[in-house]
Amino acid sequence: AELEDFEKRAKKFLPERTRVLAERLGFDFLRVTCRHQKTRWGSCSHKNGISLNIELMRLPQKLRDYIIIHELTHTV
């Protein structure tokens, strides 16, 4: 149940944080999906869909934001 709660929190928080940062910095993206990924923190598709690793939730806010912003830069 603890892992389910963690995943639920990540799937609510990460897309919202991405939206806030995108708005603040002038980026546009299609959607955010969150899942466990073994080898990546995040990725961006050619259609501007952003995928984020739910393990980002374990990182400090500054690092989390850095990775989200990095993925947003791929939308330009």
C-alpha cells in the first residue's frame, strides 16, 4: 500500500509541477505520463509528450525541477 500511495502522489504531483514550470518558463507540452523507469529520469517524445520517472519524488525539489525543465527544453 505504501508503494501505491507513493505512486499516486507522484502521478498527481509531477504533471502539476510540470505544468507550473512550463507556464512560468513559456514551454508547451502535450501530456505528462509518470511510471517506474529503470534507466531514465525522464524523456520527451517527438510529439512533446513528457514521461517522468516516479522516483523523481525521492529527489530534492531543485533536482526534480532541473530534470523537468530539461525535458521541457526538448519541446522547443
